[in-house]
Amino acid sequence: MLSLEQVKQSLESAGQSHILQFWSELCEGERDSFLRELSQLDLKRLKEHCEGAARAAAAPSASLDQHIEPVPPEFIGSVRKSDKSALEKWENEGLLQISRNRVGVLLLAGGQGTRLGVQYPKGMYNVGLPSGKTLYQIQAERIHKIQELSDRKHGSKCTVPWYIMTSEFTLAPTEKFFKENNYFGLEPSNVVMFEQRMIPAVTFDGKVILQDKGKIAMAPDGNGGLYQVLEENKVLEDMKKRGVEYLHVYCVDNILVKMADPVFIGFCVSKGADCGAKVVEKAYPSEPVGVVCRVQGIYQVVEYSEIKPETAELRGPGGELVYSAGNICNHFFTRAFLQDVAEKFESQLKQHVALKKVPFVDSCGNHVKPTKPNGIKMEKFVFDVFTFSRSFVVFEVVREDEFSPLKNADGAATDNPTTARNSLLAQHCRWATAAGATLLDEHGNTLPATASVSAGDNPPAQCEISPLVSYFGEGLEQLLKGRILPSPFILDEKRANELQAQ
């Protein structure tokens, strides 16, 4: 730990002496913990961070319209457009790599669930499925199943390690939750948790914000903080020891995420890619999602706010949107590429500005809850490494099957617990009818097979299929063909065994 004198000097040279303005009012315990916190700050880069944040917030965002072009078709694979034999080939390649212990999954789980209105990590959220499963449980069970599918195909006993990046806010509750739930049947040594860095929030004139008399207002440095901590926490070293060569990276809030998706992994490996992005077709031109494209020949995600509406609305000869590759934070990286980024490119990652309402203490020591943005939080984004890729590919998937994020509380128009739950149940209804089952609604009425095709506001029936029974709709015909399923219907392992025995 640094001495008070060392910290004072560093803060003075960074133009941040005000941080210690209430030092005399702190008790000994508060002084100790504040000094510990300040010692952990990168004081050498503090001046640069604060000045950079103020500059970035003041600069108008540049329009990229003249420099943007879509991803060339030869670098795109698609669940809908690629032929069936190619999809099968990619899936087989993916399952082979998984069976050889070369694939890991990495979860970005640093968010606090503030918009969702809960005081605990999003992964612990129960969206109200008939089974009551949380996002973490669903994801853990998908890892189980993909290991089982690979083992069955290749006679192996494989492991897909699960790396979980938390933040200061989510690490302890996430660890506790996994322990209480016995890691959902996964081997604890194969679930590796680590913490992303925190950086100070800054005022518009470049001053660090005090949250309390002896505490700085800190914020996670965005999911792009991943690359620095992979190195610092020896996560890359762990991957190397295990023989992991390929990594599937995703966000915690997508209830439909295909963990270690063998088709996506197989596609990327077959193409010799070091970096890949899953995308969904944008629903409409102004949908607020970033678009994967090229800017002056370099791949990146362009935010919807960075291009004019007329560019977003451009359509091709078939009426399809030219810029339709909606980013869903679902990526493929080789370990070698991540090692390169951590060692050579991390310092070049772009910083993004987020203007936030940051509670603070004023110069008289009073606590203030601002009603409008008063602070700048700087974030790095996980996709900003596309720029450094030597061989980049895009894989388009069907939104209804693979993307339904949980971001907001019920009452919001989209991306809430109800829409997430309904997306999953509607998907399971589609699987059940495709397997030859007849669904009943809650009143016992038979539903026509077409009723389960789209999610709509409500799924046609409460039909939930455990990931331990089926990863993506496979293997259901022998269990469900010709059966009549009441609502609610939960197909878990126990029920599957009963049906098999009948």
C-alpha cells in the first residue's frame, strides 16, 4: 500500500487534489480503506484518463456514412442461407473440437441489473418459467448437454470450461449462488470466475467524482475491459494449460444463447478465422442495435447513432437492408488472437463515453442525487477488437431461435422478463410440434400446429424443455411424436425417462 504522502503527490500531479478534501473528517478505519482504494488506482494514468474523458464527452460524434460498407458475402455464413450440407459440416467440426477439449465459453456478467430493477446479478434472475430456472441454471445445463452430445458422437469425455467475468458488484454474490446450487452439477474447477477492473467516474471538467467523503465513484470499465484482465488474472494461462484453442464469448442476459454453439464454432474454425461475430437481421432500419460492417476496409461495430437514418434505410435489390447485420454480443475468438490483443493491442482499444447520473458529495460534504447526467463513465467494448483481426467472419442466425435479451423490468416495451420467457417457451413449442406432438392450451383446447410458429405476445402453450433433454430441439421425436401435451408441460430428465419407458 502507498503512503499518504505518495498518494498526495500523485493526485497533485494528476490535478486531482480535491479527492482528499475530507481527509481530516475521516476516522482511522475510513482512512485505511480509502488509502487502500487509492493505492489500487492506476495513479500514473489518472491524469490521462480524466482529461481524455472530458475531451471525449465534449467532442461531437463523427458521422461514418461516407466510409461504411457492408461485410462482403464471402465472409458470411447463415443458418437460413447456407446450404444444409455446409451447416452439417460446420456442426460436425464444432462437435469434434469440443470433444477434443479445445473449446471454452466466456460469460460477460459484470452488469448489476439496475435497469432490470434488482439488487443482484442478472444471471441469478428467474424470468418466471414453469420450472423456475434462472439464467445461470439454463446456461449451465446447456454446457452439460453440449458436452454430452460431443461425447456421444466421438466417444470422448470432454470438458467445456466456463469462464465468468464479474465485476466488483457481482463477484461475491455470483460465487455464493454457484456454491449454494452445487455449480448446477458442473465440476467447480471448470467454472473460473474473475473480476473486471473498475475506473473512476469523472465530471465534465475532468475531475474525479467523490461518492462519499472517503470513497471515489467507480464504474466497471465496460465489457472490453476483458482483454486486460484475461492477462492479469492468468485466465489465458489457464486456457493454455487446458488446451483450449477456441472461445465462445457472450452476454449473460440472452436467454436463448447457444453455449459453445458447434455450428458457429465449426464455421469459424473451417474458415480459419481468428475472430467471428454472430449477428441477427435487424428488425427495422432504426432498431437501436450496432451493425457489424467495414469502415475504411476495417471491421467494426457501428452504433445506430453513428450513421444517418438514410444510410440505415438503404436497401439492396431484393428489398433487404444493406446494413442488416445486427450485433448481439456473441463472439468467437482463438486463444492466440486474445493473447495478441492482451499483449499488443489492448492499449489501443477505443474508449466510449457514457453520460450518467452519478451520486456524489458536494464541496460541503452533502450527498447529492443528480436529476440529470453529471458524470462521464468511460467504457471499452468487447467488439472493438474486430479491428485487429486478420481473418474476420460473420455468422447470421435467426433471432427467434437465438436472441432475446433481458435488459429492462416488466412494463418496458421490449427486452423484459415477459418477452424473454415468452421467447423461450415459444421456441420450445416449435420444437415440440416439429417433433410431432400436439399441444393443448391451458383450457385443454387443441392448438393447431401453426400456432407455435411465432412468439407473439404470449406463447401458445406453457411448454418448457430442459436443456438437459435437448440442446437445440434434437432427439425429441422419439419422446414426443404422437403425444398430446397439456399446458403447462415441463420435459425434464425424469419425465423424459418416463416417456422413454412407456
